[in-house]
Amino acid sequence: MDDLEQRLTELECRYAEQGAVVDELSTVVAEQQRLIDALRAEVVEQRGRLSSLASGDADAETSDTVHNHGALVSDSDLAFNDDAW
């Protein structure tokens, strides 16, 4: 019976450790989701800014291009797939 009690105690310890790991991972996943949500909001905001620049609302040089480090980027290059979010 001593061997059985030892095995049971080891299993209980492993179970408790796994519970702690699951709780820690849950916390990490929740924090990552908050970060993803914040980044998603930032992407939407930046997309709006680029759209405004491209349409000339913010003193853009032309209505269909944005200057980016000397390169011209067309509206089609700035397209963003909302379905991916």
C-alpha cells in the first residue's frame, strides 16, 4: 500500500503543477489578446490616416499617392483586407 500512496501523491503533485501552468498560460493568452486588440486598433487608425493622406485630406501632394521615403505608394498598395481581422 505504501507504493500506491506514493504514486497517488506524485499524481496529485503533477495535477497541481499542471493546474498552475494552465492558470499561467491563461493569463499569458489573455494579455496577448489585449495586445492584439490594441495593435488591431492601431492598424485601423493608421489605415485611416493613410486613407486621409491618399485622398488629400491631410495636405497630401496628390489625391492618389503618398510619399514614403521617396517612393510613391498608390491607393491599391495601401489596400487592407478587413476580412483578415
